[in-house]
Amino acid sequence: METHPAWPMISRLRVSLSAGVPLIGLTVQKLLALRPAQTVLTSWAATEDIPLTVGSLHVASGEFEVSEQRMALRLTRLA
């Protein structure tokens, strides 16, 4: 891809990257009531990579980690 003539321009584009994890029974009321250190239930298996998308395009996969008391997403695979 880096050899494509448009790569210098494409590589500088700013995009919004999304990591989608389905949550069970999370309402707006419950979301607004969340406090630090609370957890939410998800139907996503802890052993499965989380898909990362730009718009509707799957671009990578990753997994959640805790780093210095912050939640982080580590890339595990580029699509």
C-alpha cells in the first residue's frame, strides 16, 4: 500500500476509529449513573479480538488492557 501514488496524501488523513463492544441491558439512565471503577456486562467473549472500524470499514482488531490505571486498546491484527 505504501507504494501507491496516493499514499503520501492518504497516510495523513484524520479519521475516527471505533471499537464496538455489544453491551447487555445498558440504558442511557444506567450509562449516566456509572461511577469510576464500576463495570458493565458485555456479551463479548474476553478471548475474542475487538473489531476496529473507520466508518463501516473493518481496519484492524485489538484487545483491551489496563495500563497505568487506564483502559487501553492494543492492536493485535491489521485487516
